[in-house]
Amino acid sequence: MGDDGARGMKTMHDLGARCIAQNEETCVVFGMPKEAIKLQAVDDILPLESMARAILQFDSRA
């Protein structure tokens, strides 16, 4: 797996975007989330079932 998506996510994160990654336990293919986590491009690492709630909370923090 490449890391181009993770590098793009790191750029967004560094510019102030709030970013989440799916955890390894609930992920079918963990390549991209793993790279994003390694690059410190995420604010939270969550299971799939928690991601929608987290996204809605991001919006309410604005």
C-alpha cells in the first residue's frame, strides 16, 4: 500500500483539519490508517461503529 493518502491527510491535519482513523481491529485493510497514524496525522483512532458520532461531534465543536 502507498502512503499518498496518509501524506495528504497529514497536510490537512497540519493545517488544522480534525482527522480520524479507523482502528486496526475493525478495519478490513489497515494499510492507509496505519500510515496516517504513523505520520501522526490523526486526532483519534476509533472503531468503525464510533466514526459517525465522532464526525458529528467535530461539526458541533466548530
